[in-house]
Amino acid sequence: MIFNNKFLLIILLFFLQTACFQETNYSKAFQNGDYERSFYLLKQAERNSPDPFVHNLLGAHYELGLATPRNYSKAYKYYERAAIADLPQAQVNLGRMIENGRGTVLDPALAYGWYWAAFHSGHDSALPYVQNLSGQLYAHLINEARKKVSKILNKDLTVVK
């Protein structure tokens, strides 16, 4: 009987120790490649707060099929929420989805608008996307895209900084 109690105690301590060392930060779990843990923590966080970082990372999980089946429609939905909350990285991600017609209708002008919003917010990684599409679109389409995304975000994106 004593042996069984010690054995149970050792097993309990092992599980407690393992639980304590598991990653509790969804971002760190994602960076460390623990996508199962990251996805689980993100779904928990999604219930507790409307954090755009949570939505952006959930979009990445669905876009890339990390710990969940690939689903471009869900990825688009999560990126869109985060982009509308004015998260520049999500705006780039949303632009990519729109530019490639993943989870939505292909629309290079609207993709440009989201890339421009990210660049306008100081997200320099959006510049190559802006440059690429600006060389492919007519000026009136660029202006319309800026106005459309400006209206969605309720901020002026028509002025070049």
C-alpha cells in the first residue's frame, strides 16, 4: 500500500511538473513551433478578449493549416477582424488573401488598399506589396482603394506621409 501511494505521488508530481513547464503564452508557443498548444491557447484567449493579435495568429493557423485543417475562409475572417482593429501585420495578411483570392474574391485594388493601410501605419514590410500593385493598377483604382479602406478604418489614408 505504501508503494502504491509513493508511486501515485511520483506520477502526480510528474504531471504537475509537466503542466508547469508547458507554454502558457500563445505567441511564444507559436514561435517555438508548438502549434497545438498555440492553437489551444488562442482559442481560449479568443473567448476572453477581442485582441487583434489573437485573431491575426488564428488566421495564420487556419491559412497554413497549423494544428487545424487549412481553411482560407476562416483565415480571411480572422485576418479581417484584426485588420479592421488596425493591426498592420493583419492588414498585410488580409491584403495577401485578397490579392491571391484565398477565402474571398480576388481584388488587387482592395488588396492594395490594405497594404497601403499597413504601410501608412509604419509597417515597412508592406512596401514591396504596395510597390508591386501600384505598378499594376490605374491611379483611380489606387485612390478608390485608399478611400474604401480609409472608410472601413475611419482614418485618412489618402495623404502620403
